[in-house]
Amino acid sequence: MADNYLENKFEEFRNKPAAKKSTRSLGTLLRQNRSYRGYDKSCVVTQAQLRRIVEVCTRIPSGRNQQALRFKLITKDTGADRMQGLYKLGGALPELHLPFPGTEPEAFIVICSVKEPDRWVNMDIGIAAQSMLLKAVEMGLGGICIGAFNPAAVTEAFALPCPPQLVLAIGKPAEHIELVSVREGDDLRYYREGGIHYVPKIAVDDLIL
């Protein structure tokens, strides 16, 4: 009887469907990968987390395989306070003075290039930035690409050996963002209503030539 019991349990275990790994589709990651301008400071992003995000750059395409990009990881413990005042967010909403006090990002990835920027380097920057932000979302974080920053001041503040091209802020988002489908020729400026940040996106029918 005992032998039959054990045999039956083994067959039950062997035939049991494998548990599905919890994953989010690319569509979900893309929807959640928004440009966040406010962050929850109770979530402290670590150097190890930023390293995991940058690691995706070892597996993405590179124009002519130049691999010219280098990355400076900055956390709360490694000088994130020095970044404050060197960048601007929310250019389309200057009256809000984003980020709101107490929601400033406290982790950054500065994307630099060891080669003079050209079409290939610029292409790599775009691929790398999007890939890293998608990884951040997968990890339960979020971020934003910051192009409005002071390159000379950032270089000096962090003793960078090569020029910074783009800055990513990384953290746990403290904002709600919604996409709004619009048509060709509609106003594309993002806006806020009722505490929600709305981002117009051109419908696919108007994107296809």
C-alpha cells in the first residue's frame, strides 16, 4: 500500500504542468516605460541595480560594432546630490518646475562616448537608452532620458574621462502617466490634468506611409 502511494504521488508530480514563469510582455513593458519626472525616495536604487541595467548593453546591437559607449553609475551614496541643478525636466510644463520638491531622482546613468559622436554613435545611444529603460521597468523601476543637462558641469562634477551624451535618471516612479492616441497634425505636447500626466502618441494608421 505504501509502495502504491509513493508510486502514485510520483506519477502525479511527474505529470503536473510546469509552473509558468511570471513575465511581462514587450507590449506591457513598453506601456510602462514612460518618461517619469518624479520618484519615490523611499526606494533607494543601488549600484548593483544600475550595473544590472547597464549589463543589457553587452547584448544589444552597435553600429559597425564600435561599442563606443561608456557609463558612469551615480547613486545616492556616490554623489547624486551633485547632479541636482545640472539638468532640467518638464520643458513643456515650465510653470510646474519639475521635479516637485521631494521627488527628485537619486540615481543616474551618464552615457558617454569614447568616439566623436556621429550617426552611428547617436544610433547606439538611442538603442542603449531604450534597452536600459526597459530593463529598469522589468526590475520594477522606471526612468527618463535627460537631454537638457550641462555637459561641462557634469563632466567636472564626476571627473568623466570622455564627454557625456545623455543622462538617464532611474528610480521608483511616483507619477501616473497615460498615453493618448492622436492623429497626424494634432498637438503632441504632453500635459497634466487631475494629477495625471498625459502623453499624445500618433496612431499607427498615421505612422504608416
